[in-house]
Amino acid sequence: MPWNEQFECMPLADLRSFQLARLKETIAWVYERVPFYRNKLDEMGVKADDIKSLEDIVKLPFTVKNDLRDNYPFGLCAVPMKEVVRVHASSGTTGKPITGPYTAEDVDQWTECVARVLWAAGIRDEDIVQNSYGIGLFTGGLGLHQGATRIGCTVVPTSSGMTERQILLMKDFGTTALFCTPSYALTIAERAEELGTPIRDLPLRVGVFGAEPWTNAMRNEIEERMGISAVDIYGLTELGGPGMAYECQAKDGLHINEDHFLAEIINPVTLEPVAPGERGELVLTALQRRAMPLLRYRTKDITSLRRDKCSCGSTLIKMDRITGRSDDMLIINGVNVFPSQVESLLKDIQEVELQYQLVVGKKKHLDQVRLKVEARQDVYDAGPQKLDEVRNKIGNHIKEMLGISVNIELAAPKSITRSEGKAVRVIDERPR
Ligand code: ADP
Ligand code: ZN
């Protein structure tokens, strides 16, 4: 049974009318309170009453990251600061921070959304959860803290970093669930092996990992090394943090909390909706938020939507794993490539670790991409001939699967900086 049967198993017709009512309320809410939206809606000549069906959402303006930056810090806030009980800010992966104000009601809804995520992952009140997401301005830490607290778990708020202590506590406390980024999970797994305390020998049984793109290849690696079941959680500061979408134990797409967020997929160039099931940019509208409800927010994250019947019983629409953000997309010899596609292929190469970076440079007028990936110790020790062989193997595999030529650099074991939060997968060395 899901955490909230009423909303997670709602018949489609009921859900749609619920969403339509909330959408109209939200439009009216921001029209009255946020000059930015009033101007935009007036310019386009739309009012809440013009929205007669969910399809009419295309009449509404988009909101983009720059709108948040232009109105930094609280220009898009729809309530007086007196009603704001919390402010978070993005980790700023791509520039100036984005602020996220919350009313008490927003915090409560957010907590509900995260409780659904954790419950779907199989987490219950008897679990001892170690929360190794950064606790602070970043939404990941407090978001998962609140959700786990609502379920009644024993929460250990370690925050990220100090990996050896994470492992010590995990062992001493008998931690059963871990929350962090997938790249940090791998860092923990690796360090624990080095310390002679492999995580698979500990009681840990489930991981809820997100905040950055990752692949099934990475999931398999973590699940094997830790002896756990790992699920994906998605969210962004702009819409209130993690808990927007989540994998159930079917691990086949992420259910979207549709009573709170209306999802669309658009073609990022034409800005038109894509055909059902097609990939494109995820666009989200907050349906119940109070402090900063955004209309048609362009996430820049690339995915697709499908309304499958799920074995978990949830009727919520699913989005596929995010392959990456459009900002991280590389164009190599005219082919669009996400780091995650390279990650998937590395899993087929036994001689390397899943520790990699794509270094983008410029030669004459052409972008050049170098894949830096760590060799396993025994491979590295085998000498130059073996390394050449592995380099060719990776180069050929990528060429064959993605149709691009990439220079391969086999890095020394442990030479790529280990992630404690969001891993840096792309290093741009192009002159600006
Ligand atoms: P920042 O933009 O500084 O990274 P956020 O912490 O708000 O700030 O990050 C939200 C972004 O992180 C999303 O838009 C998406 O690109 C990425 N993200 C979050 N969760 C996932 C996930 N499960 N899979 C892929 N990408 C994710
Ligand atoms: Zn499901």
C-alpha cells in the first residue's frame, strides 16, 4: 500500500479535475500577488478563467532560471516574508544561487511528498536512516530529514562528508537506510572496502539516491558493492526540493507527485509539446505551493513521460530517469551526448572504475572531448601495453555505440576526486 492511497492511487479522471482546480487557483494566486506573473499574464492576455482544461496550460507563460535570478532573492515570492518560515537555496551547480522560500504549508506538503518517496522505497518506522545529503541550504538534507521523521524512522543526520565517520556510525548504529547522492554512495562503498568493512557485510538494506543524474549501470554497481536496493529520487530547489518524483520498488521510471506538480514535456527548441512518450525538456507547474509557486518552469532536465500501470499500485504518471540537464549536453562531432550515456557504456568495461570526467576543450574551431576514466589497480600495474589495449577497447566501444570519437585518458587509480555531493562530470576548458 502506498503512503497516501488517496492521491497515489487516484483514478485519472479525478486526478485531472483535481489538477485543473489547483492550476486555476495557482494562476489566480500568483496573478494577485506576484507582479512578474501579473505582467506576463496580462501581456499574453490570459486569466485563470481562460483555462478550461489541462491542455490549456500551453496558454500560460514559461518561467526560466533567469527569471529567478533576475528576481533574486525574493521577487517571485507570493507571500509577505512574515509568512515565510524557511528559505533554501540551490547548490549553484550552474551559477548564482536560486532561492526557495516556503510557508509552513509548503514545508508540510514537501514533507508529505518525501514521505511518499521513502515509503515507496520500503522504508518504515523501524528503519535507522543515515542522512548523508548535505544538511543546510541545500534542499536534499532537510527534505529527506523531514520525510523520514514523518514516517517515524530513527534519523541520523550525519550530513555529507567525513566518510570514515559515516562508515563508523553506519556500523555502530546498525543503519538500515542511506540517503545521499549516488556518487557519494559509491565513495562510501569504496572507502569502506579500503577500510576492510565492506558495506555489504553491514545491516544496510536500502538507499535513496538522487540530486544528480545517474544510470542503471551506476545503480547495479552500488547495489552490488553495498548489498542493498537503490532507488532514485528527483527534485529541484525551484519547485521545493526533492520529492517531486521517485522510483518505487519496480525501479522502472519515477512516479511524479501529480497532485502537487503538473508535468509537461516540450521540445526545447520549438517550445511545443512533444508527442506522447517522446523525450524532451521537463516543464513543471506547482499546483499547491504558496510562497513561490512557479508556472511552467523549464527544468532543462531531459526525460519522457508515460502512464503505465505499475506493479506497486500507484496510478501516478512516470518519468524516465533524467539523462542529464541540457546544460551538460555535449555536442561532439555534431552528435548530442550526455555524460550519462558514457557512464552506461563504462559499465561494459571491466578494466575501469565508474569514476570518470569528460574534459571539453577546443582545437581550432572544433570542440574536443577527452574522457578521463580511472583504471583498476591491477590493470594500471600491468603496464603501458595493457593500458593501450584498454584505451582502444573503450574508444571502440564508444565509437560503436554512440558514433563519436573520444580521446581516452586512463587515469591512475584514486586520482579522480571522489564526490561527497554532486559529482563533477564535465570539465569545460574552452576559452570564454
Ligand atoms: P543545482 O541546480 O545547484 O544543482 P538543485 O539542488 O536544485 O540545484 O538541483 C536540481 C537539479 O539536480 C535538477 O534540475 C536536476 O538537473 C538534478 N537532479 C536532481 N535529482 C536528480 C535525479 N534523481 N536524477 C537526475 N538529475 C537530478
Ligand atoms: Zn510504481
